[in-house]
Amino acid sequence: MKEKYLKQIRNILYFLLTVTLMGICKITSSVSINLIMSMFIFLIMLPVVSALERHKVPGGLATLISALIAVMVVSAAVGFIFYTVNQLINILPGYVVRLNYLDSYLMGIISRVRGVPHQDSLIKFLNIDWATSLMPLLRSVSSSAINIIKNSLIILLLAMFLMMERHTLIPKLSSVTQNSENPEKVAIMMDRVNRQVSKYLGMKLLLSTITGLLFYATGLAVGLDLAFLWGVLAVILNFIPTFGSIIITLITIFMAVLQFLPDWTPVIIVAAGTIATQMIIGNILDPRLQGNQLNLSPFFILASLSIFGYIWGIIGMFLAVPIMSIMQIIFANMDSTRGIAILVSSGSSLRKRMKAERKSLAPGLFDDVMFPQESLKKTPKKP
């Protein structure tokens, strides 16, 4: 009985510690986001370094090569951000005019249907000056170039130091977690974290790249302005589960409406192409290629998006799923937190086990909740 109470107290302390750590991350978000990003850069670089070392490349040279690749990728990303911002600044005045035309077009339809005076305006009703609101925001991104470059360099340097200490990382973790006599357990856990996160990021990058190419091809086919930008944003935002794909699809369709109205043909082509792309990749390719490798509950995935989005903003939403995956692996390898790992899992393995054992334990118990399709099959038809 005493052991049961101690376990409950320990779980409560774990929960309070987790909440405290999240609060600290929120308060120190400008610093903690660099630390967490460097850890993910390290996880991405590690398979590259390991592959080079397997091909007899010296460890120092392999680390340098992976660092150069990371620098080129980050430089390309930063350059693309500033190029995009400059493009948006140049086309924004023209799109403000198009927005006024869209407002007049919609009010004309509403006036014919509902008898509203045509001189009314939706923009006037919303009381938003888009040019005044968006232009300073875009220019602030350009003016913060030094901060963006500085943070990128800090993240890369932290990742480099982690990479140089990779051979001593497992012994140190074994000592901290009181597993110095069994370092293999920590090594296995680190290997699982590395393989699962790398596989998720690699597969997600492949599927997101296909999505971006199809978005770009759809926009290019109808002559959509900044089609390359919407393709790149489709690649980036698809890393945010559910919400990211919805946001980029709506943005692309809305920009097509602004550009082509009153010609609805290209708008319909863009809408059909982007929605079909998201449906096929999200509902067919993604489940088939990734399967259930993450083993995470959809509810906890959405909850993590909210929590880490609150802590670190948009970057936190990108990192939410990998962080949850890492936490689940760590919790599953600790006896005291294995219950939490089961709670945040998808539960598919438990469901299969319960399905196999339900006949011997309690036939029919919770069948309508656990196995609704089978319960419907057993329901007698009304005469």
C-alpha cells in the first residue's frame, strides 16, 4: 500500500516538474528555442555523419561536411525568406486594389440576393486597412535580418558542439539516469529516438516536397502569381499536422480568387488541384508510407500543437510531433513513466490485444465503444 502511494506521489511530482519546465521554456523562449532547435539539427545531422563514418570518412571531416550542408540549407532558407518578403512588398499595393474589387464584387452579389445597399462595403464593416497593417509587418522582417542570422549561427554552433560530443553523450546520460552499469539501455533508447525522428522527418519531407511540387504545378498551369512561393509554403506548412495543410490550401485558393476574379475557371482549377493534392497525400500516401510508426494519439498530437505553439509560437508547432515522439520513447523506457507513454500512444496495439483477450475475459464488455463496427454487425435488423 505504501509503495502505491509513493508511486502516485512520484507521478504527481513528474507532472509538476513537466509543467514547471514548460513554464521556464515559455519565460525564456528566446533562449530555449535556440537550444531545442540545435538538438533537432543535431538529430538531423547525426545520420549524415554516421553514414560518412561508415564509408571510412574521419569523424572530424564527417562533422565538418554535415555542418557545411546545414549552413547551406539554413542560408538558402534565410535568403528565401528575404526574397519572399521583398516580392510581397512589391505586389502588395496591386493586391490591395484587387481586394477592393473583390469587396465590390461580393457586395454586388449580396445586394442582389438580400437587398443590401450596394454602396456598403465589407472592408469598411471590418474596419481593416490591409496596406497599413501588412506593410510595416513585412518591413519589420527585413529589418530583423541581423537577429535572424545571429540566431541561425547560434543554433548551428550549438548543434556542432553536440555533434563533437556525440561519443561521450551516451555515457553521460547513463550516469545521469543511474544506468552506468547498463549503458546499453540508454544507447538503445537514443538509437530509437534517432531512427524514429529521422524517419519521420525524412518521410514528412518527401511527402511535403511532393505536395509543394503539385501546388507549384497547379499554380503554374493557370499563371498564378508567386506560384513558387505557395509551393514552398506547402512544403513548410505540411509539417504542421492538420492545420498546416488547411491553412496553405485556403491561402492559395484565396490568392487565386484575388487574382482571377471574375474569371472563375482558374480559381476552380486551383481549388480542385490543391484540395485533391491534400486529400490524396494526406489520406492515401501518408498513411501507407508512414503507417503507425509514430504511435501517437491524434488527440495528444493536437494538444501538443496547442501547447508548444503557445510556448514557442509557429516554430513550436513544427516541433510538436517530434518532441512528443521523443518524450514517448523516453517515457516507455522508464518504469515509473511507462503509463504516460501508453496514455499518449495511439492505442492500436492495446486494442488488438484486448480484441484477442476479450472472449476469455468478458465477452461483449465495452464492445460498442472499443469495436463499434463489430457491434453494428451484431445488432439484429428490425423486421
